[in-house]
Amino acid sequence: MIGIAGTDEKLEMLKSKFGFDAGINYNTTENMVAAIKEAAPNGVDIYFDNVGGSISDAVLFSINKFARMVICGAISAYNNTELPKGLSVQPFLVKNSALMQGFIVSNYAEKFPEAMKQLSEWLAEDKLTYTETVVEGFDNIPTAFIDLFEGKNTGKMIVKI
Ligand SMILES: NC(=O)c1ccc[n+]([C@@H]2O[C@H](COP(=O)([O-])OP(=O)(O)OC[C@H]3O[C@@H](n4cnc5c(N)ncnc54)[C@H](OP(=O)(O)O)[C@@H]3O)[C@@H](O)[C@H]2O)c1
């Protein structure tokens, strides 16, 4: 399992706390295509995409046959003022018979009670690992939100009111 993040501290946490095998710092890596190929010499079967843009484009060069790409978010694109010019994904999907699907968590709203119960149990049993970045005060909500785009949080961003 390989994680991509913006600081070496976050990569260290991915490995030491969350069980990732390797990490790539996208801010200090010049050639993401080569770095992903090096980290995943056998290719990528599953890509969980939170960011979109050039990082996700680079992953496409390493996908395996029947790869699955879960499109959770595209934070690199949220502040774009023009339509981004990225790779065309179709040739990669066709060549690899790969699947790309987005989702919104509310699609599964009817399963929230079941999820809350299961996640609470896993938390109580120490089977779920998480980190939080807690910011104090209602007035800091805008700053906390903007900080997400600069990677200032290391865990789930929480504003304590
Ligand atoms: N599908 C859904 O239902 C759903 C629901 C909630 C959230 N989301 C999406 O899931 C993703 C993660 O959300 P979260 O709330 O858990 O946030 P998060 O991952 O805790 O924080 C956002 C992180 O994104 C990274 N980032 C910021 N700008 C970036 C860029 N231009 N390129 C690459 N990475 C960048 C930063 O880390 P670095 O230091 O690594 O840059 C930052 O810490 C977001 O895309 C969000 O929109 C989807």
C-alpha cells in the first residue's frame, strides 16, 4: 500500500501509524510518473483518489489490467478558475479494462446507522486508527477550511466550538 502526501512528516505517519509500505512526497518529487513506477513496480490495482489533477494523471501510467479507481475527491481542482487541461483517461481505461467510479458519501445515507455501530465497535476494539487536527474557536472556521488546501492538517480537521 503506497500513500502520496505533501510532507515527509505525513509520509512517516502513513508508514508508522497507518501501515503503509511506502510513501511519495508529491511536493519534493520531480517526476511523479517515475516515482510511482518505482514505488509500485508490479503496478497499481486500486487507486483511492482524493486529489485529482497531475498526481492522479501520473498514477494512470502505472495502472494494471482491471485496475479500479475510486474517485472520492479532487482537492487539487476545487480552486481552479479555468477548466484544467489534463490527460484524457479513456485510452488508459480501454487499454487496461480499468474502472473509474466516483461516489458521494450521502449515496449511502441509509447505511449510516449501521456504519456508526460498526465503526464504534472497531474504535472500542482499537481496530481503527485515526488522527485529528483540532482547531479551537468558531472564528477559526474559515482559517481551518483554507488550511485544508495548504495541507496544514495532519488528521481530520475538526473545529472545536
Ligand atoms: N466523496 C465524498 O463523499 C467526500 C466526502 C468528504 C470529503 N471528500 C473529499 O475527500 C478528500 C479528502 O477530504 P478530507 O476532508 O479528508 O481532507 P484531508 O485529506 O484531511 O485534507 C485535505 C488534504 O489534501 C491535501 N491537499 C491539499 N491541496 C492539495 C493539492 N493541490 N494536491 C494534492 N493534495 C492536496 C493536503 O495534504 P498534503 O499535505 O498531502 O498536501 C490536505 O491536508 C477531499 O478531496 C474531499 O473533497 C469526499
